[in-house]
Amino acid sequence: MRCPSCGSDNCHIIEEVESRQKGFGFFKGCCGYLILGPIGWLCGLCGMGESHTSKKAFWICNHCGRKFRV
């Protein structure tokens, strides 16, 4: 792989993993309570603890340090 910035072929690939965890939102619970009562408060708990992960692969040039995708 060649760097688009400096043209060096001394590059390596790095994979970044991002993980986000969804939690209970006080605002969601209050809105649910106002609209549906106590059942709405419980509906605000839906999705609590779900996590989402995403993977992204990037090339990094060892010569100039530029980070790029192919």
C-alpha cells in the first residue's frame, strides 16, 4: 500500500473498535411517564444496557504519519 501523501510504501493497517453502551435516559423515562403513566416509565427502561460495536480499518504511513482509508 502506498501513502497518498508522501508516496511511501512503508504503511501498516490498524483496526479500531468502538463500543458504545446505551443506558436509561432520565428524559426518556419522564416523557414516557407523562404520556403513558407508570407503564411509560418502564418503557423508558427498554434498551438499557445494549451495546453497539463498530470496527474501522485504517492505514497509517510510518514515514509521514498520515492516517488514511482505502
